Amino acid sequence: MGRRLYVGNLAWTVTDQDLQEAFSEAGKVDSSQVIIDRATNRSRGFGFVEMASEEAAEAAIKKLNGRDIKGRPIKVNEAQARNNDRRGGPRDRA
């Protein structure tokens, strides 16, 4: 089974296809997605890439972390499990 990678510091113009092409240098890519803000319909500056194998994921982290894509050095690391616990956030305070 592959591994999901977090990709941060993306330029606003980076697309899903741009991520697919860049990460395919490291191995087979199962999926790539730039996260879009619903209110503005603009990139939020980060995304996720699912690599087909552990080896491809490791190669992608080593090869692409810090690489310049469309004028910005991207940050690549293993995605963390999402924490849906919203207690204590600034909007949740009374």
C-alpha cells in the first residue's frame, strides 16, 4: 500500500496535474490534489499526493522536498492523520 504525502508552500497557480507530473519523477502516483478554498475558489497553498508504494513515497520526500515549483520551494513530508477535535480553537471560544 502507498503512502499519502503532504505538499506545502505551493504557488497559487499549481494544479493537480502539476503535482502529478512532479511527483511521477519519484514513482507511480495514485492521486494528487491541490486543496481549494470553497469561499474564494483559490488554492489554499497546500495539497496531498498519494504514492503507489512506500519506496516511491520515500523517494518523493528525498527528491522533491525543497524543490522549486512555479517559483516556490515546496515542503514534502508524510501526511498526518486529520484531527477533527475542534475544541479550544479561536472561533469556538465564548
